[in-house]
Amino acid sequence: MPLLLIAAFQACTSDKKDPKAVPSFDVNVVPVGTKTVPVFKEYVGQTYGKSDVSIQSRVDGWITGIHFKEGDYVKQGQLLYTIDDQPIQNKIEAASARLAQANTQLVRTKADLDRVQPLADMNALSKRDLDAAKAAYNAAKEEVNIAQAGLQNSKLELSYTRITAPISGIIGLSKMQVGDYVGKLGSAPLNTVSSTDRVRVRFSVSETEFLTYLKAVSEKKSGELSPNMPVSLLLSDGTVYDEPGSIDLANREIDPQTGSIIVQALFSNTKAILRPGQYVKLKVKTGEYADALLVPQQAVNQLQNIYQVFVLNDSSKLTPTIIQVGERVGSNWIIKSGITAQTKVAVIGSAVIKPNTPVKPVMMRWSYDSTSN
């Protein structure tokens, strides 16, 4: 009986087939590369003209003429607005009459003085009479000066009724039309002229970034926002502006509410593409990593704050390895720790692979030069 059981057991076990080995599959693999990588940072800024000058009226009155086309280029000194000048013409006539009266009084007092002077020298008249004649003459001279100043002031006011362009540039839409009443300084501007051969772009930088810049300058290192450093500009459609720019200045104070400081960059605008009021992005080189370790973004898996890659070992198996990442530049990650140069990592994207799964590595052609931000 035992022999039969043993025979039956052997027969049963002989009918079972050997388990098949787990098949390997193709996986793209790249070696970790090293490269000196520039690091850029983007800021959102707003454009301004090289000069943006508001047009204000310096006299009260009704607008009688607009002598430009809105949105056109105007030259310095070109006539823009005329204001009703009749009230000032009347003031000029009154000031002229006052000046004539003052001159007449001056002639009369001068004649009185010329008559009194010799008589006083002969003691025919008292010194008091002579002093009175001199005082009247001097007062008449002052009246002439006052009348002349009043006439000149009225003529100056008359010139203000013709408003000309203070600078050459592009003029905007008029806030007032013919027939509208305008006031003196303190009221709303009539228009604005912007010089746009060069354009200012202002953007905010955090206090921490600004302190980093100051330290870099004091240590004579290439740091953030160094003076006259090149800056590139991205337009709203994503295209790169093809004219040069550079950091120009920083504001005198840090905004206590936002903890940031305004920095200004200058750009040439020979093609007149930029206009005041545009929102643009500025790309500034903030430093560089020497001999940085680089891997493609598709090779890095992230789970909350944990980053890992699958490293190919000598047995053609993938081993998950936790890494510490740095900046993301272009389509790559900079790796701070966890792997070394020439380590081979799998580019698996979002695929799920069990650890230590045997694979067939396929070396992927990939350039580490694609590191622009």
C-alpha cells in the first residue's frame, strides 16, 4: 500500500510543468549626464515709454481746436490743442492800457522832479518838497515796472492757449474734445505723449532675491539682477522679443506691504512693437550650476514630496532610488543627490514597474543640451 501511494504521488508530480521565467520587456534607458547649466527666472512686468508726459492745460477755457490725429507720432513743439484766447486778449488790452497810464504818470513826475530840483538847490523850495517829488517819481517808475510785468504775464498766458507737444513720441486718445471746458493744473490731463524709441519694463523682485543680488555684487560674483546684465523679454503670445534689454535701476525703497522692490529694465524698440501698458514676461539669468547632474523629467517619479528614479543595475533589473532634485530647467531635472554621473536610469513616464523586474534596456538617444528654461 505505501508503495502504491508513493507511485501515485510521483505520477502526479511528474504531470506538473515547470513554472515559466518572468519575461523581460524593452525599457528606454539614459545615462545621467553632467553639464554646466544656466538658471533663469521669469518675472511679470509692465511696459512704459522712455518718457510718458501728461498734457495739462495751464489756463482755464474752452477747447477751440485739436490739431493732431489720435495715436499718431507727434514732434516736439507741434501744436496739439488751442483754447479760447479772447478773455486773455482782453487782459492784454487792459494791461497795455495800464502800462500806458503808468508811463504817462512817470513822464509827469519826472517833469515835476526836474522843476523842483534846481529850486531846491537854490533853497527856493524846501528839502521836503524835493523829497516828495523824488518819491512820486520813484513810485511812478515802480508802477511802470508793475504794469510791464502784468502785460508780460498776460502775454505768457496767451501763449498757454496754444498747447504744444513737450516731447516727440506717440500721442494717445484725447480725454477732451472741442467745446469742452478745461481747467488749470490739478485737473485731469488732456492726453499723454510717450517716447517709445526705448521702452522701460518694471517688475517686482522679492526682498530675498534683492539681498542675494547685493551680496553677489559685493563679492563680485555673477548673481541675480546685476547692473546692465542682459534680459530677454517674452511677449504675450509667447514669442521672444528680438531686441536687446538690460537691467537699468532699482527703486529706492522696498514696499513694506508686499516685501518687494521695483526693478527696471530698458529695451530698444526700433520696430515699434512695444507700447506702454503691455504686460510681458522677463527672463533673467539668476546663476548657474557647474557640472550639474541631469535626467529627463520623464525619468523622475514624484509622490508628494518624494522623488525617485528607477536605476538599471548590472543584472538588468530596475531598482527604485530616492533622489533629491534641484531646479527644473527645460525638459530636465537637476539632481542634487541619490545618483551619480553615468548611472543609467529608466525613462518610464507614468508606467508602473515592480522593483527588481528584469528588463531589456534600450539606450535612448537624448541630448542634455535641451536645458533652456
